[in-house]
Amino acid sequence: MVLWVKTGWEFYREINRLNKWDIPESELYLKPPIVGKYTNEIIYGRYPKEVLPLLQNLNPYVRIGYRYVKHFQWLTETGQKQLEGFIKDSVDTMKKCNNWNEFRIRYAREFGVPFQLSIFS
């Protein structure tokens, strides 16, 4: 779990950098709402297609934009190890890119995560 915390913060730092968002390091935990969608597409989109809907069902919103716990807390030990790998893959790819669209296109090609590539080519 310690690895997830480190790579998780790196993941959000890189999202901020690639989107050129000026969010201070001390407020990194405050994420624009779109970041949840990005996380679902980029990270949870790598699991079999049944996983994200199941997590969303097990972990419903308690109020708009907030869930009782984080999705990863419902994952098995194996699922959490996969999660760490998915986050590391995304961070490694992000570090090779200069902007958000470049990252999304590269990541979609490398890992088969759905993204509408043709509108950016």
C-alpha cells in the first residue's frame, strides 16, 4: 500500500503538469472533478470491463463527487498489485509527454485504453 501512496501522488502531480494546472503541492489532494473520470479511464480502464461498475456499485457516492472510501480499498491483494503496476505505467508514460493529449494518445496506443485518437491526429 505504501507504493500506491507514493505513485498515486506522482500520478496526480503528472496530471496537473500535463494539463498545466497550477495547483500547489500542499493542495494536491484537491483535484478538479474531471480527475475522477481520468482515473477511471486511465487506471480502472485497464481492468476487465466488469471491475469498474462493480466498484462503483460497492462504493456509491455519499454526496456528489464523494465516495465513502477509495475504490482501490475494495480490491483484492492481487487487484491492488495490478493497480500499482497500472499507476506506474501511466506515470512512466506521462513523464515522456509534454501535454495531456500527447499522453492520452500514447497511453491508449501502448495499453489499449479507449480514447478517441482520430480527433487529435
